[in-house]
Amino acid sequence: MDQRVQEPPLLKASSGKAFLANFQMVPLSTGKLNVNVDTALSPERIGIISRDHPGSYSSNRKSFLANPTAFLGECIAFREGLILTLHLGLVLEKAETDVQNVVFAITKNSTLAL
């Protein structure tokens, strides 16, 4: 069985405008946290942005002595976002990353899993 994921078709400008016009942000539940992680421009640093239910933002940064690959840096950033949530004693409602391989490594039985 082929387990490749099909990517959604690219939106054209007109359909993109229609999509954005209908987009509605759903607020987080009380006491929940949204964490969006990404590696910074410098490959030996990661950045973590978190937003709580009233919409307040906070950011954190972590530096490393080693220079991990982009994929490993993204995985570390995701892990650090989860650790931050635990440290703050909050319940994670949503975690976001822009790297499909990180999602596969976390959610699938994959050779990319760490």
C-alpha cells in the first residue's frame, strides 16, 4: 500500500482570497496553550512562540554548541516547545510546525522517527 501523503493543490489568488475571507480564528480554551516552533535563521538556535487563551504571546530561544541539521533542529524545537508547556504547567491544545518531516516523525511509524 502506498503511504505517500498527497499535498493539497496550490490555491490560486482568487481562491486564496475567498479562503482568507472565510477564515475565522477559534480562540483557545481557558488554561490551554498554543505553541508554534521553528528554527531560527542561525542553525544553532531555535525559537519558540507560545500564545495563551487571552492571546498573550511569549517567546523563548535556546542555543546549542553543536550545529544540528535543519531536520534535527526542527525536532529539537518541537521537543523544547512541549517541555516549555510542561514547565509552565499548562495543557497544550495545539502545537504547530512548518516541517512535514517532523510531523511524520512524531505521528507515523517512520524511518524518520528519532
